[in-house]
Amino acid sequence: MSVGSVTDTDVQGVMPDSPQPFREIARTVTSASGDSGDAHSPEPLVDGFGRVVTNLRVSVTDRCNLRCRYCMPEEIQWTRRDEMLSFEEITRLASIFVHHLGITRIRLTGGEPTVRQDLPDLVSMLAELMQLPRRFEGSPGFAEDLRYAGSTGGLEDLSMTTNAIRLAKVAVSLKQSGLQRLNISLDTLDSGRFKQLTGRDRLQDVIDGIQAAADAGFSNIKLNTVVMRGVNDSEVGDIASFALERAIEPRFIEYMPLDGAGRWDVGQVVPAREILAAIAKRFPLASDTGDPPVASGNTPLPGTSGDRLLGPGSPALGTPDSVGARRSAPAHRYDLAGGQGSIGIIASVTEPFCAGCDRVRLTADGQLRTCLFALDEHDLKLLVREGSSDAEIAHAIRSAVATKWAGHQIGKPVFVRPRRSMVQIGG
């Protein structure tokens, strides 16, 4: 099955009409693109289902200093350096996303972003997007394109996901360069299990990196843990305690079918209800009512016993953010009783948040992906290197986002795995 074919999109229930070739779309800038010359704030970047995209994930490399089995294939061909976007190309594309298309949040990912040489320089360049549009030498038509940029709007949040192996070395420079927030990945506190999961004996480096981030002044740190049945599910309470003791918000993520070896099985998924129950045994969760536990109307996870999943509004497990507040957020957040902090659960498999998804992804080699599980990609690097103007690229992005599908379909017979693993896509 070819990537991006009509067959691929049809099985996902997405727009049946085949789009024009991406390069041709970029050459035809019309008023329908939203780049009408209005000097006010950028027109929203909206997909075919009316969802407004405001969040861009940017992978800066597919390389990593760990070998996590749920992320990296056993054999991988790294992207050649000349095929990766340069810092200037990343920043130019980011500028188009921000000043033409209304993106307000950018997160750097990988691979492991800190293995990219001189990463603080890129952070500094992106941090400038919180100010007025900058001019890029060699950007065709940039002066004309300024009329599309908003006088309000702009980048509001710049963050990064990291495994923290090198964070002790670069935390201060990243903070000084303008990075605002960190999400740190840590799946176990057991050194033997850490080596088994990652192929490296580097747990202490991660812990040191977490401390270095706090010392550098990062105050809004989140700790991401992928929970896997029979692997680290027994550590949920310990990891939550580790994070909360350090004023860090732990976030537990359901295991998704993006593992490098392609051996994901639904039986390895620990549903959100179990994760929350494990937390509740150690930490009382705030609740607005004393009613007994109730089950949500969620359908059971395929392959499980068929019990109804305990939903995010269950009084026994606390009351999460309101539906409106978390409409586009991947995590259900729960406050702990007594103001001890909060936890987050990302239930990508059992309680998908696709209906409110507000994000798209840019891979290290310059491909736009409208969904983590997308089967097609759109080549922005080609447009940049061929000399397309900012307005042409902005229109091409709008056209690509218009084809974004309704949801990932995990657990359904029509689900098809992406051809790339997580490390190649960017988290």
C-alpha cells in the first residue's frame, strides 16, 4: 500500500477526494488560502473537521542516545545530515506557521533533541518568534509576505521533550536561550529495568538532568511515563511520588502502536482507569462529590474483559479539567487532595482526544504530518529549497491540513500503522 494513496485515506474515513500534487498546490496562492493580505491577526489554520491548529511539534533529529524498544527499530537508517532541516530552515518554516497561520505553541522533539549540535542556537532563533516577524535573507517574496503577518498574535509557548541524558550539560544554556518548559521522559526508577528498556545504563544521568533543569530555573516540568503491562505498570505510584516530591507533574501515557519492532499488542496497554486507580492508592485525588464510583460510557478496550472504562469524571478518581479546558489538550489532569500537586493521564488508546486535536508535526527531514499516525506526509523541505515564497508555503500547509483525518482508529480493523516509528516521526 503506497503512502498517501487514496486507499490509505479511504480506510481512515478521511476526505475521499485525492488532493492535487503538493508542489502544485504551493504554486497556486488564492484568497481561499486565508492569506488575503489582511493586516490583522493571521487567519486560523483549520482542518476539514473545523479543528483549529495552534500547536506545532518540531523534530530536530531522528538520532537518540537511548535505544528504547517502544520507540526505535532494531535496525535504523539515520537521516543524512544534508537531508535534515537546517536551523535556518526550521526557523523560517516556524515563522510561517506562527506569523501566517496562527501557531502559538512550538515543542522541540526528536529522536533526542539535545544530541543536535548547538541546539541552544535554534532555541534562541525560535524565541525571536515571540516578537515581530523577522526577515530571512534568501526567502523569496518575504517583503511582500509581511502583509500576511499579524500585528497581534505570535508565539506564546516554546518547550521541549527530552530524555534528560544530556540535560545537565545544556539546561542553563537552553533556559538562557528562551526555552520555557520541559517534558522529560522517564519510564522506570529501577536501574536494571532502565537498562533493559533503553539499552543503556544511564538512569542516574536522567535524574541528574532533572535536578539540573530545576536548578536552571525551569519551574513547569512534566515527567512523561509510557506505561506497559508487565513491564513498568507496578511503578506507577513510585514514579508519581518521585515527580511530586520534586514539584513536577507526572504524566502517564498509554502504550501506543509506534514501537520500533512493530510488536505492539493491545494486551500491553494499561488503560487510564488502572493508572488512575494505582495513583489513588497512594495519593487521594480531589473530588467535588462524595458519590460512589461510576463508570463512563466509554466502550471497552478491544481485547480486554469488556468492563466499562472508569472515565475521567469518576468521583472516585477526582475531577479533571473541564471539557472545554482540555478540549485540545492530550492529558486529563487531576488535582491531588490538599494541594499536593496534580497528575496527568494521556489515554491515547482508550479515550482518544482526536476530536479536539490542535497539533501537526514537522519531521527532522522536513515532512509535514497532520497526525502522529498519518500515513502520508507533505514535503515542506522541497518547497523551501526550491525557492517557494512564504505565502506559497503557507497555502500549501493550509491545503495539507485540510486533509487531516478525523482520528487514528487504533483498535479498529481499519487501523494501519505508520511506516515510520516514533523516533523517526518525533514525539
